[in-house]
Amino acid sequence: MEFEKTLKKIKDYGFEGEIYYSVSKSKSVKVNEKKIEEQRENIDEGIGIRVIKHGRVGFAFTTGNKNEDIEKTLKYAMEIAEVCESDGANILPTKDECSLYQKIDKQKQWFEPGIDNLIKNAFLCEEIALSLDSRIKSFRDIESSFTHFYSHILNTAEVDISGEGYCSILHITAVGEEKGDRQLGFEVEYSIKEELPDAEKVAKKLVSKIVKKFYPIELKPGKYNLVLSPFITAELISSFITALTGDNIYKRKSIFVDKLDKNIGSRVLNIVDDPFDYNSISLFNFDGEGVPVRKKYIIEKGVLKTFLHNKYSSIKLGDRLTGNGVRAGYRAIPGIAPIHLNIEKGENNFESLIKNVNDGLYITELMGLHTIDTISGEFSIGASGNIISSGEIKKAVHKMTIAGNIRDILEQIVAVCDNTEYFVSGVCAPSILLEGVSISG
């Protein structure tokens, strides 16, 4: 595809412009009861074209790759731009802003498993899960997949950057049953290395989750010390991170407006956007606009250090570009999100912390996180987990409600553990201890 010729045409028509090309090739299998239920191979390829003229933006995309497809898409994008309102912040990143790329060296050699390998790994996970505990009765979903992806970004400001990578994922959902009590659990693991996810590790974590959920009781209302599992820490922090994106800040739709360089949480809390974390799922050294990604503290020792920006929000707020223009593929213009969110681990050993927690709960599920109001910070969410008693994680509890404000939750963090886990959502997190949180039924 002759993208340079398309860029020349964009210039000739008096526009600035950007071409975003991506292709992902995936293969996946679903199995259950030692049978293959589904087997797929898919290619998703397309081109997104964004044009700007006098601050007016137009965008269109195509799944075709012929010259006439690109011509038609460019025409649509220009027609849209002509009828849109002008905004001086609509500017493409420049070559100077897109020149200092740090090397990401996570995948040292090519790896592509055959479909037979995916099937074997899925069957192995099922087999191990069944062998670990007789209370595991059935499976809702066992899926093993592999995806190779490639992206190429060019614009009329001479930005030209591309990258590729791969990722394999193993996902399993199972039902456990004991004396009429049925409990559901899931586990998912990814690998960006030259190997598939560890089926035994996935099965063990799945079974451990399910057997701890049997015969839950309801808890008396009161104040409790909460230890969040790594997954719940990741889910909780991720749920309000949109309040730290530049678009919500300039629209004043965030609890953190005017809080830059101010204390917003506990001194033990450090949150980093770190694309270069060797174990993270992030594989490109550029964002969805071609801007170099970089490691940066979002919150350091409880102090808000930066908002996250794409080019547009950085212009609106007069801030430095942060390399957080994230796209949902060729069908969309860049939004804003962390590249790899890292809630930094602390010095507390998880087992030792559990032994020293009084009136404690180990939280393994939160329901309704999407309802958190990121403008006021108010929330009311469901929770379940286990009682911490005599230094051990014991009886399951459910039907709990946690209500409050995100600002208070951030202040109530008194300890951070060293048991970091990585998640396919692009977040890594350890367990954290929250002190004196109100729980109701």
C-alpha cells in the first residue's frame, strides 16, 4: 500500500493528515469435556484516516486495502472535516515530538504456536483443574488463543513509526459444587514470551478461588480492615483512572481537577505508567498517535504528579505530551488511557500481613465498579471475599456493600504488599491493606 502517495494527496488538498494501519491475525480454540467446541482463525485488517484543516477534524476507516478503497475513505474524511466545528487544539504530533523512542526488547525472537498446541494447552488446563479437587464439576468456558498484531502510523508532519508483537492467552471459567452449594470462578493468564501460558498455574489459581467461596455467610455491618487481592487492587485503581485523563480534566469532569502536585492519597501509594516493565503486556514504544511512550509516576507517595494526555488534551491544558494516546484499533481516533498501569509493590510480605490483621476481610470480588462517579468520587459497590481470623483467610462472606468516596479509600491505604500479579487488562498490582472501611449488608 502506497501510504506516502496518500499523504501527498492530503497535503495537496490543503489538509494535515494521519494514516493508521493495523492488522491482527488471531487463532483460538474453545474446549470442554475433552472435546473441541470451537476453532477459529481470523484476520482483522484496516486503515483509519484522520484529516485536519483549520482546526476541523474528519475521520473515516476502511477494511479494504486497494487504492480505490483508500481514495474513498480519504474523501469521506475530508467531507466530514468540512462540516465539523473548528478547534485550535486539533493538531497532529510533530516529527520533533516523535523522535526519541526508547527500545522495548521484550520479544527477542519470533513465536507462533500451532493450533494443535493451543488445543493441548486448553485440554491440559481442564485436566489439571479436575484432578486438583473433586468439587470442580463443570466448565463454562476454556479458551486458548494467540494473536499477532502490527501497527503503522504515518502523518504529514513526517511521523513514521511501526511495530509488531504477539500475545497468547488462556482463559478458564469453572463451576464448583459441594452439598448443593455451587460457586463460579474464572482465571486468565497471558504470555508475551516464547511459550504459552502455564496451564498448571492457571488451573491451581482457579481451583483455589472456587474452593474458598463455598458456604458464604453474611457479615454484620461495621468497620473492617480490608486486604484486597491483587486482582481487586488492579480493578479498583483502574476503575477511577479515567478521572486522571486530560480530557476529563479540561472538561472539569473529575474529582482530581486542580489537584496536580497535591496530596490525594496515602504516602505508601505509588502508581506508575510503565510501558517498559518487562513482564507487562505493552509491546510498542509508541502510542496510538506515534508519540513515544515513557515511564512516569501518576501518583508518587500519595501526590498526584501528572495527568495522562494525547496530543489534543495536552494542547487544551498546555501540558507536556505523555504518550497516552490510545486507540481501539483502526476504527477509532485516539482516546486517552495508561499504557501499562503499575501499582508499585511495597515491602510487606502478604502472609505476614495477613497474620497481623485484626477484624479483617480478604476481598476477592467487587461488583458495580463501573458505577463509581469519577466527578464526585462517590460509590456504592457490592463485595465478597473471606474473613481473616487468627492470622488466616477463613470463612467466605458475601452480600456486602462498601460505600464511600474514592478520596477516602486512597487515604485509607496503610500497607502495600510485595505479591504483584500481572493482568491481561494491562495492569499489575499487589495486595493492599485498607484500614477502617465501613461495611454494610
